[in-house]
Amino acid sequence: MKQERLINRPFIALSFSAFLFFASFNMIIPMLPDYLTSLGGGEYKGLIIALFTITAGISRPFSGKLADKIGRLPVMIFGAVVCFAAGLAYPFVTGVMAFFALRLLHGFSTGFTPTGNAAYVADIVPINRRGEALGIIGVAISVGTATGNALGGYIGSVFPIDYVFYASAATALMSIIILAGMNETLADRVQFNFSLLKLKKNEIIEKRVLVPAIYMALSVFSFGLVLTIMPDYSTHLGISNKGLFFAVFVLASLVVRIVAGKISDRIGRVKVLKVSSFLLCIAMVLIAFSNSFISLMGAGVIFGFAVGMNSPTVFAWAIDLAEDNKRGKALATLYIFLEIGIGMGAFISGWVYSNDTLFFERTFYTGAAVALIGFVYLNVATTLKKMK
């Protein structure tokens, strides 16, 4: 089913659906720290993202296996349905434990949809243009993330927070409608049965993609940190729209996503990732030094450049290494480590920050240190691989 043309009808439909899906679950993120505080759980802000990533990570081996067995579309639709249901449920949460239970449930959305999404892209684009294709789909995801954050921050600043949750649910519903009208790309499919949910040890992790997966965990640590700390940091610097930093860094990533993907198709994935990991370290240091709106947004642009170079390149690298009939499993492995990295970034940053503004600087330095470790690991791991 692979097409000669990169831009075709299925690719456009998938991009628009991805835009809506990522806008949906990112829409509520800027408002969640204050919402949790209103429920009496302000000291547990680090768990907002960490719990979300736990179920996302746990569900990855299942979504990878199912994407390779029953098809890409059912996996994507299931995740979007969870996102829709969670958006409707948030307004009815009245306690801290119920809130965290819902965050766990909501995590299944990103445990399924992005796995099917990446496998679908790999099915329909030319092999020698994977980096470019993932860069383009990354633009749709980035625009969705930025739009969701900015729109959620705006709605939450003007209307009661319930309106943010309902807007999130409506956006997820539109994503479902688009997916329902698309054609499946997996040729040899089987009917779903519960025995497919039984995982063997060799069905959880695809060893062929362990190096990019470990690097992924180290590189997205700072993303989990930013998701957790930035709403409070924005308030600390006098910025009223808590989603503005997210919008700036995501939009900045658009500038380099497609270009980085194309360059990685030509000169190799690792060379591009070395630059992105170094930029990520610099961005974390610059955020720590920020003391105004201008300096923070400037640091956000550098952070966006790093993220924009990193994301499509590491996914393309994993797809390059994966066998065709294990593509879903390989991508699920990558996403497992992505969730581990984001979750650890969220949890550790929440612990270091401790809801005390005196600790902002050291929290961002922690992110810089982990980004530097990622840079060193990438160099060491790839050098050792060449020596074998």
C-alpha cells in the first residue's frame, strides 16, 4: 500500500487526526496544576504527568502487538475514544484520589493512538523519505500541541475550567470521526480476541531498537520536567497565560522538524541527534537563567529547536532498525522508553521543586544534566556499535 508520493490523501487525513488528538489532551495540561491545588493536592503536582505516563507506558506493548495483529486504525481509534471519555469525566472529579485515578485512565490514550499513528505513517510513505514524513506528521502534532496548550490556557483564563475539559472532549471526538473514515493499511489482519492481550517476554521489548529507545528516555526527561514545572514558573515570572511557553517552543520546533527529518535521511540519524541533544542541554540552562518574559520565550525557542530536531529523527532511526513485521512492536518499545523518560522527568522535577519557588533553578539544572547524559550516551553507544 506504500505510495510513491509522500503527500497523499491518507497522509493528510492522518495528519489532521493527529493534530486534533494532540490538541485534545494537551489542552488541559496548563490548567491541571491549579486544578489539583483546588482539590487539595498541590504538593503532588509531579504526579500529574507521571501517572499519565505510567499507564501510557504499560499499554505500549499491548498497542504495539495489536497494531501488528488487528490493524493500525483500531489501535488509534481506541486511544482517541479514551481521550474523549476522559475529557467528559474531569468535571465530575471531586477529590485528589479520583483525579489521579482519572489521570491513570487518561494515559491509555497516548499509549495507543501514537503507536498506531507512527506505524500507519511507515506503511504509506517511501522508505527513503521516512525522516521527512515523520517530520511533516510531527508538524501536525506540534501545531496540535501548541494550539491545545494556548487554547486551553485562554479558555481557562476566561471561563470556568470545566469548559476546558469539554473542549478537550469535543476535539478528541473530531479526531475519532476522521479515523473512522480512513482505510486500514495492515494487510494480514486477525480478529481481536482476548488471547492477544497475553504477552510473552519477547513481545514486550524489541531489542533491535534499544539504543534509540534508551536515548529517547534521556532526551525527553526535560520534556516531562517542563510539563510539570512550567505552569508555576510562568506564574513566578508574571506570565498570565500558562500555556504560552508551550505554544512558543512547539511552534519553534516546526521550523526545524521537516528540515531535520530530510537532513537525517541524507547524512544519518545519529549526527542530527548529537546536535539536538546538545541544544537541549543549553536550553535547560537558559530556562534556569530566565528572569523575564523575553528571556523565557527565547529559551523556549532553543528548546523547540532541540525537540523539533530530535523527535522525527529518533523515530525514523527506530523504524530503520525494525523488521517490517515487527514495526508496531519496535515503535511501542520506543514509546515505552519515551513514557519512562517523561514520567521520570515529571516525578523527579516535582520532587526537586517541592512546590517551592526557591528551587526552580536547580530543577532546570537537573534537566540540563540529564540532557548532557543523553549526549554522552549517544556518542558512546554508537561508537561501541561501530567497533563490533
